[in-house]
Amino acid sequence: MKLALPSFLRTTTFKLALLYSAMFAAFSAALLVYLYYSTVYYIRVESDRRMDLEFEQLGNAYFIGGMERLSESVLERMTLNGSTFYYFLEDSTGTRLAGHFQRMPTHNPDLDVQTVYFDFDVPEPDGTTTVRPAAGRIVRLKDNGGALLVAFDTAQQTAIVGRIQRAIFIAAPIGLILSLLGGLLISRGAARRADELARTAEAVMGGELGRRVPLRGSGDEFDRLGQRMNAMLDQIEKLVESTRNTGNAIAHDLRSPLSRLRNRLEVALSEPMSKESAEATLSVTVEEVDRVLDTFNAILRLARLEAGAEGERVRMNVSDLAEQLAELFEPAFDEAELVFRSQITKNLMVLGDRDLIGQALSNLLDNAVKYTPAGGTISLTVARGPEGTVDLTVIDSGPGVPEEARARVVQRFQRMDSARTQPGSGLGLVLVVSVAEMHGGEFILADGSGPPEAPGLKATLRLPRA
């Protein structure tokens, strides 16, 4: 039976943590090896330097007074307190002239200078002897065939090197274990955060649209990812809720014109009709069908807009566009007996889609015409907004929209009860909101400048200025 590894051991975070642990362990090992060799090297270099100095001073004595002066100098140094060196001087016959040892350590007599390692006995106060390691240098005196040995006790150096080695042998596995433990802890924490994201996604897939990723407030990448995921889930929940209501809203708004259309056709089929009556019936029927088609076309265009399949932003003069629409709507204002005023600042540039912005502004003007009673006033203003924006504002003197209903009227197929008698699909303001969002702007509804009983509506499409 194949054993399954714990989930966090199979995660990318654990593999990365393992890699970092291996790198840390390799760095620690390299550092310890460097410290070891640099310390040992320093000890050896320092010993060689001191020995060179010692031979230099003894050489001066030999050059000044020959073998006799050298022997005296060796005897003097042997009696110095605190000296760390050991000496042995012999003549050409191998006879001991001075020194700490009874005989010269084993060496090659054919070499003028050589390094030797040997052990020597040190007497203890209790009468016993202790064997000590030593290292030294033998220099053969060419003038008379004698030889001089200068050596030092290496026991302390050996002890220091041994302590360094023990420290390395202890620290290396401890560092490796700690790095692995750290990697395990880090990977387990990351795996738990990833599992939270996965469980949230599974819950949402199971129908729990209100489920959200728990945030810890640490501000790390998992919290940032959780924030983005929660924002995405909020949007998904809103879209799903909107989709659920779309069917009922479509049925509510299209049932009446379709019912009227069917009744009219049924009446037309039930009795003979004159040519004039048939033409009138067909004309009204065509108008009803056009309104139904307009609703479906608005739904399709809004869907394409929200899916990002429509709209191409270019640098455009929004002032010219507003002036053209103002001129285009003048006949509608005259027919509805409305007073129209416009105040358009010249040459305001935005980065946007001309058709979509024109459609959004047309929807605002069309709504103003529908809901402003005869004799009322409509104004169109295009001006610089706050912080580098351009405001396209339409103000009417109609009944307005209460503040508590403004969030609802910008949703799909949501219309105020007083607007049910007016033709429309309930998608006009929704398209304006989508156009604003696509351009990185916003859509703002507020009261107009009328009296409390008929404050009017101020609708502003705010776009970033190019």
C-alpha cells in the first residue's frame, strides 16, 4: 500500500522552502568551513611569523659570535620566563651544546631547512612525565655542520582546532535541522492559507455565494489575493443575483406589450376589417414589435459591453459630441414643449469610445424628455470636473428620483412605479453605469435645483480627462 504524503509536503511552497533550507544549509556549511580554515591558517601563519623572528634573532647572534655566542643565546632564551619556544643546538658531531631535549628529533640530515613534528616528555611536579606534541624547524649551520632546532608546543593549537571542529560538527546539523523545521513551518502556514482559498472556491462552486475568504490583516500576498478574490465573489454574487431577477423583470416588462399584441391580432382575426382599420392595427403592431426588439437589442448590447466585447477607447473631443447631440435633440424638446439650455466648454478631451459615450448621453437626454412635464426645463452642461475629470451633466425639472430609490433605478429592469406608463426597457441608466465603469469614471444621481415637490434630477456622467 502506497503511503500518501501530507498535503503540505506536496505543495510548491514546501518545495521552495526545502530548496531555501538546502541553500541555507550549504551557506552555513561553507561559512563554517571558511571559519575553520581561516582560523587554522591564521594560527599557522602567526606561528611561522614568530618562528621566523626567533631564527632571525638567533642568526644575528651566530653571525656576531659564531657557535659560542649562539649557544649562549640559546641558554639565555631557555631561562626566559614566559617563553613558548623549545630549543636544541648540536655541533657537527651531533653533540648536544644546549637545549631542552636530550637529542635532536628524527630528521633528514641532507636538508638545510626542514619542518619536523614530534612528541617530547614534560616532567610534572609529582615526578611523572607527560607526552606533549610539538612542531619545529631545523636549520643546518653550513659553516660548521651543526644544527639548530626551534620548536613550540602544539597542544594548545590542537585543542583550539579541536574545539572549532566540535563546534562545526555540532552547529552544522543544528543549522540544517532548524532550516528544515523553518521550511516546514513556513510551508504549512502557506499551505493552510492556500487551503482556505481552495475551500472558499469549493463552497462557492457548491452554491454558497455568500462565502468569503477569511482575511488576517497581515497585508501579505495571501491577504491581497483574498481581497481580490472576495471582490470578485462580490461581483459574481451581484451578477448572479441580477441574472436571477432578469427573467422576472423581462417577463414583467414584456408581458404587457406581448399580451396587447396578441389581443390585437386575435381581434383582427375574429371579424372582417376595412383597409383603414387593418393598416392602423398593423401600424400599432409594428410599433409594439419594435419596442420589444429595442428591449432585446439593449439587453444584448449591455451584455457585450459588460463582457468587454464592445468599446474601443481613443482620444476624442467630448465637447463636439455634446454639441451634436444637443442639436439632434432640439426637435424632441420642441415637440415636448420643453425649454432646453446648454453650456458646453470647448475642446474637452477624454480617452473613450465615441459611440458608447454618445449612447450614454443620449439615454440621459431621452430620460429627461420622458419625465419632464410640458413647460419644464432641461439643461446640458459639459465642464471640467474635480481632479482631472470631465462632467457631462443633464438636469431636468421633473419629479426626480428619491435618494432611497437611486441605487435601485441603476439596476437592470428596475423602474419606478411612476415610470411604468412610459415606454422603455429599464436598461438606459444601466448602460450609462456600464459605460462609466468601462472608462474608469462614475455615474452620479442627485436632486436638481427645483422645489421639494418637484426637485428634478441631476444626472452626471464623470469621465477621466485625457
